Amino acid sequence: MTADDSFGRLDDDDFPAYTMGRAAEMLGTTQGFLRAIGDARLITPLRSDGGHRRYSRYQLRIAARARELVDQGTPIEAACRIVILEDQLEEAQRINAEQRRPVERVSPMTAA
């Protein structure tokens, strides 16, 4: 891998660039919290060659949302489920919007 390849990954939201310690620090939480949301299968960190957990920016955003809910008093398992459902709803809405676009372009009113 060249230096140019490495710098290109800096913009990749899915590149596992953050260690568990750094991720916890950035989120203002504990490493135990990250383990717990991993156990709840909210996020699955990549493992380094040495077996250490590595997190992407995308995963940190998900973890931050779960932390918001936990900070508001939601149990961690419920917070993880809520985040998963929110993500599924967002994806369904995106797909629905994509499916509507072709139909809106060829409406019966414009075909006549």
C-alpha cells in the first residue's frame, strides 16, 4: 500500500481507523460501553492482526446515537434495538423514495 492509498482512506467512513481506547475517548464513554453495544450486535468492529477492536467513523456515529439514548435513561439493549430500527426505517424510506422517482416522471397526466 502506498502513502496515497492510505490518505485516500481518511475520507472512507467505513475504514476502521480508531482503536477502542480512542473511540471511547472520542465518544466520551468507556470501553465497556463499546463492548456492550458490540455484544448487542449494534456494531461489529473489525479486528486488527493482533485481535484488537478497530472502529470506523460510521460505527462511531451509530455508537454516539446509542450513547445519547442511554444517557437519557434507556437501557442499553433497548437503545441498541432503537438505533437498529431507526436505521432500518431510514433505509426503507430511501428505497421507497427511489422507487417513486420513475413513477413520478411518467405520470398519466404527462403521458396524455
